[in-house]
Amino acid sequence: MKKMTIGIVGFGEFSQSYVDIWLEHPGIEKVYGCEMIEERRKHIEDVYGIEMFETYDEMLEKVPNLDAVAIFSQRHQHGPMVIQGLKAGKHMFSAVPMGITQEEVEEILKLVEEKRLTYMMAETCYYFPCSVWCRENYKKGRFGKFVYGESQYYHDIEDMFGTFAAQGDSWKRVAGIPPMYYATHSMSMLFSAIGEHPVDVTCFGYTDTYGDDIYGKGKNDWDNPFSNETAIIRMSGGGIARINEFRRIGNVRPTSYITGLYGDLGTYEGSGNQHLFSRNVARNHEFTSEDVSDEINTFNFVNNKANIKDGEGRTDYFYMEGFSKIHNLDRLPKCMLDIAERKNKDDLMGHNGSHVFLVDDFVRSVLTGKLPPITPWMAAHYTVAGIIAHESALQGGKTLPIPYYGEGPADWEIIDYSTKPYEE
């Protein structure tokens, strides 16, 4: 069976948590990399034996046989780098967001359709247990029709300073990026669960007063004054979504989660590590409530049991570690589970085990020519809804329309898990 080659752009903390997954996936033959910081570049060469380059351009020029590229650069750089790779005929994987302008997103969609290349946004929260549980149970009809939902990403900016290291002394210029430009975590969890797209939005921003010169006119590349933004979005089925993107908040874990998904028949509510599902169908005299925490809370391979529901507290960092009972582990190559077990022993299996699912779905998509489950059009809706929301906030909460990009060509199938397009 065919294997693929891939080049990795950027080796910050997030990217480095993927390296052994790329190297050991049975569908990947060779991994290359590029990194502008010399110390990181040498570390990757020495520890992993990956052939490294200083720049993206150099890697594309010197490794013309690359099948795919994975972008892990600063968030505002993703769009242009994805476009460059698609124009060079490469399948593209990128960290979130897809881009930070409508023009970038629309150019990516255009190139994907024209060239029939894979683009996959690496949205970890699509694979988060609360998202998977709500998605599966919504499809079963247990919620009825979507009425209202809430999701959020709470991550204080001071806890993110290390992610801007590549910017040197100018890091504050990019740290102040509008929160809604990074709203795909929140959008993906809720939107994918109900299978709807956003129609219009009104958004309000909290004007930051902290005084560290990250937010405010002239203080960042977007003249963005807001550290926190709240969007109210009307969905295509008529229901309402509330999305919070907060960067100045005294909160720890979990950072990304669905607070509630309310249908006209059933409701999911999540708080830390307690997850409840209730049904109130008066016409059938059905009034039930069940604790589904054991289906959703993550566990690790070390103790092989659900974490902290009755133990260390609702905000424990282990909420982000390992897999959940709702995850389909049978679809993964065994070596991916071996990696997960190894990482869990060092508490490194963050983002609820999503990294191995993301890599495997991308590899399947490239090798089969089918779409990943996070299609480019889904990624576009998750991304552009946030871009429009920030514009609404700048206009004092004016309601603005969100473009609909469709679902992609009807003849382009999404991957399935009945077979593996690679040898284990």
C-alpha cells in the first residue's frame, strides 16, 4: 500500500507533541521539517533524526516529492502558508484557525476544489468527548430539535506567553489577536454536534484594562481592544448558539467545553467533570435525568479508569488527558494506541487524546482521496463565523450575516473506518 511523505512547519510546544505520531504512523514513509529558531531545529534533528530546514520555502524547494505539509506556525500565518502549499500541489494540514480573513479562507476553498487536494484543519475539540457524545446522541434523535447551546474557550493570555516565542521582542503585537479569530474550538464542538451552520451573529467585546499593553489601539497588529468576546449566533435550523472566547479570565481547566446543548426533547449540561443528560417529553410522560459522566470523562492507560469525578476536583488538569469511553479506539492503528500509552505515563496525552485521531484522519484522507471528517467547508464556517463576530463587536454588537459555503462537491465522499488504507 502507498505511503506518504510530509513536511512539518514549526516546532513549538504544540507541534512537538505530534512528532512521534507523524514518525510512527504506518501510513507515513518520511517526515521532514522546518523551524526558524536554531535551537529548536537542532533539538528536532538530534532527538528525532528528522532532516530539517530553516524556512518553509527552502523545504518546498529542496524536497519536491513532498505529498503533504502540516502547518504549526503562528495562528495569523496559517492562511497564507496553506495557500502557498496548495498552489504547490501539496495536501495541507494546519493548526487552527484556517485563516484570519475571509479572503484567505475563500482562497483555500477555491484551491481545494480546483486541485482536489486535501485540506484539514486540526481542530482538536471536534474529538473532545463532550463533542463526540453530543454529536452521536443528537444523531440518534435524543435531543429532538436544537433550540439553544453554549460552548466556550477560556484561556488566560498569561498562560499562553510561551506560544509567541518565535516572535521575539514583538510578541505582544501578535498576542493581542482578536479572541474571535481563534473561536474554532468553541464553534466546532457545538456546530458539529447539531450539524448546522451559522447564519448571522451579534457580538460584544470586553475592552481590556489590565495594563500590560497587549490589547488596545496601536498595541497589536489588529488594533484590537478586546481580551474577551461573547457572540450570539443564529443557526440554520433556527436555534441560538452562545460562544465565549475569553483571554483575560481567572480559570484553569477545562478550557474548551460545551456548557449546555438544549433540544426540544432532551438536554446535555456539562460542568467540569459532571455531565448530565435529561429528557422532558411531557406528552409521553417521560421525565428522566441521567449522569453520563462515566461515558465522557477521560481516562489514561496507567490506571485505566475515569478520572476525578469523585477525586481531585472539577478543574483538574487530567481532564485533558487520555481517552474517553465515547472514543472509538478500534479505528486507530495499534501503534497509535501504543504512543498514547507511552505519553500517558508522562502526562503528555493532552487535548483528550485528539492528536492521534487528527493525524490518522488526515493520513486516511490523503491516501484515499476522500474528505476528512472536518471538511474544508466545515472549517470555513467555524473560522469565518469568528471573523464576522469580531467585526460585529467592533461595531458595538451590530447583527451581521455570516456567509454559507455549502458542504462541498456532492461526489466527494468523506472517509470511513471500515478499512485502513495502510498496512499496520
